[in-house]
Amino acid sequence: MITRDLSALPKRDVYRILSSLVIPRPIAWISTVDREGCLNLAPFSSFMGIFGPPMLAVTLGRRRDGSLKDTHRNLQESGEAVVHLADLPLLGPLHASADEVGPEVSEVDRLGLAVEASDCVAPPRLQDAPVALECRLNRELELGPGSTLVLLDVVRIHAADRIWSEEHDCADASRWAPLSRLASVAGPNYGALGQTFRLGPSALP
């Protein structure tokens, strides 16, 4: 059994080790708009859902120079975002949208992604994303140098017909292959949902 004391390790080593263990991690592919109307799109894998009340939690880091990332700055200014969940056909543009570019560059335009208007928030949503969650900023919590936990209220959901179960009125995980992030080490950095299992009732929600 391998043991490491994370309190004694540099930040980079802590991230590498813990992110290789807590897998698979869903990826929040977030669109925001700045004051000039430039549409930003970026992926974040320190992300989870909170289901009562309907919220999302995303940890936002900073750029290498210590400045806020475009997503974070836009959220602070407008308080609105759309969080997408991507599937396997969108892996290429999702990965490419992580490249650091200037705030005047729209990743959506750069990657040739089609968008459509959201219902409740200013940032548009990606037409080809199987899931889009329209959100408003609830609050921020500073976790330490360069790390902020952002809580978002989910105000409207959109899901592709192909992943939806009319019988159960919810998405069916067996109908799509949502992307996840794996370890940031040599080898695969992403995964997609594969085989699923259906068991009887349990104590888990």
C-alpha cells in the first residue's frame, strides 16, 4: 500500500497525486460572456452537482501570472453562465478550448462551434452539447491562494432528445458517453462512460 503525506508535498505534487485518485471527474464546459460581448468557453474538471437545492460547484484556479481566468472574471461581472456536459464526439473541441488565449479571443468562434440563445441567461449554449445547464452565480468561497470555489444556481436545464428517457422523465446514462477527466500523467487524460449496470434498490440516492 502506497502512502503519501499531502501536507508535506509541493502543491504541484498534491494536485498530480489526488487528481489521479479521484476519478473519473465530470467536466464542466462553461460558456460566459464579457462586458464587450465576447463569448468565452473553457473546461473545468474540479466540478460536481449539488441536487438539493439544484446547484453546481466548480473550483476555479488562476492563470500562470496570478490573474483571474476569463470564466471567473466574466462570472463576477455578469453572474451568469451555461455549464455544458460533453460527450465523446466533442472531445476534440473540448480539449482545444483549454488552451490559454487572450480575453479578446472567443474559443467558440476559434473552434467553429454553433450556439443558440439561452432562455434565462445571457451566455448562449452550444447546439451540439447533449446537456446545457443555465446558471446564475450564487456565491464564491476562497479556498486558498489561487483557488476559488464557485457555487452556481441551476435555473434551466436542456438535454438532447437522444439521451432522455420519456418513461422516467430524466436522462438515461446508457444512451450517451459523457466525457470525464482522468489523471494528468502520461497516457489517457480523458475517459467516456462505458458499460453501465442496473441493480436493485439500495440506500444510495
